[in-house]
Amino acid sequence: MTESLEERIAEAVVRALRTRNGLGVRENLLKHKLLSGNHVVGVVVTIPSPTVAELLAKVGFDFLWLDLEHGPASLETAQTMVAVVEGTDATPLVRVAWNDPALIKRTLDVGPHGIIVPMVSSAEEAEMVVKACKYPPQGVRGAGLSRAQRYGLELEAYLRRANREVMVVVQIEDVAGVEAAEEIAQVEGVDVMLVGPLDLSGSMGVLGQMDHPMVQEALEHVANVCREHDVVAGTLVMDPEGVNREFRRGFRFVAMGVDVAYMVNHARSLLSQVRPPAPPSPQA
């Protein structure tokens, strides 16, 4: 008998709740891997589907980057996607559409283990992100009875651990962000500085040319700054060769491609191997 999507979601939620740290207040596995010096690989998920999130999480990625900036998922759908990922060994992160404290608060309440914020171009903007992700006194995040707090069932435990366990990832995506990398790296509470090479190339006037020397020099600069200040450097690539290259360069948090690209590329590859026979000759 085939399980329904609802049954799989329920099973995943139960697994997520049965953690050694209480009713859902589980350790951030990804953050602890990085603190231990490990390299991690994830994937960007733009398709608003719990099924897609679950199957990619079970493949073996360290994290899933659920994208609410360029993907069409609603916050309600994102909450379900986070729930199914929590039932696996992957860590669910959500990218919000903008550096907005209210948006960050609502997104954190659906329960991701980290927030990715795009277009952070200064230390002041990075500080805004950190404050939005932290409860007082470290920040300004409001407390509620949402899924992250298991609807109040483990409120005290979540409030006690959230500031330590929730990851803060800021994206460096323009020239100003690269120039401010040194200052951003010194903002307390920033866990990962994630270079977005596509938008960065646009900021440099070479949109889409991610191999351009200016873009590569910027990546090198951010990696060096992160190394000097003990902050994890992250980026996005499209293939295993790119992952290995960035690992060698000093990046330890690397997203390898996007779900839709996986589908398109594999479908094209399969279709290109199809050789239909020639049509029959017209009868005289």
C-alpha cells in the first residue's frame, strides 16, 4: 500500500519531534558540522513541493536551501517543506525575499534551522539580520506560539536554545558587499557569508559571466576574509567540479545547483540520446 503525502508528512513530523533535546528543539546538525571544521554541500529548492524537498533531503545533502526569494512557495508551503526535511539528516534553511525583520520573524516561526538573507552590503545591514534572528537581549525577534516553538509545547526550551542554534547566513551579492566584507565578517552572530556569484556578476557589469576574473577575484577575497575572521565562507555552484574547486579555495558551505536545473539538465540529456527511426517513405 502506497503512503499518501499526508502520511509521509505526519511520519516526518513525528520523527522530528522525537529528538533528544525535547519536543522538537533539536540541535542544528549543520551548524555543529561547520563548528567541527567540516565542509557541507546543499541544494537550492525552488519548487514549492514537500515531495521534492523530502526526496532531495534523503539523497544525502547536508542542507536544503528552501528559496522564498526566487521560488513561488508560500510561507504555509515552506512550513510543510521544513517539517518533512526535519525528518531526515538534512538541515532545512530558508532564504527570505529581503532583509526585513518582520519577514525574517514570520519565516523563523515556521521552524527552519537557519535563515539566508540576500543582498547584505554593509556591516549595518548584517547587524539588522542578526538582531532579527535573535531573541532579546541579543536581538529583537518576537516570541510566539508557532511551529518553531512547537505551538507552545516546548516554548521555554526553544527560547533557551534558539539564539545558539539558529544559523544566520548573509549573502554578499554586490560590489559594496565585497568591499565591506572585512566589516561584515566582524559582526557578532554571522555564521556564514554566502557569495552569490550571479547577482555579483551583474553588480560588476558582467551579468551571467560568473567565471569573469573580477567575480573570481571577489570570491577569493571573501574566502580570505572569512578565513582570517573565523567565519564560514559559502557560495553557489552548479556541478561537482565547482564544489571541489570552491572547497579547495576555502569555502566550506557550498550549494550545488538548483532543483529545476537538475530536472532540466537530466531531461535534456535523456532526450538527446533518443534516436527515433526515420519516418516511412510515402507510398507511390
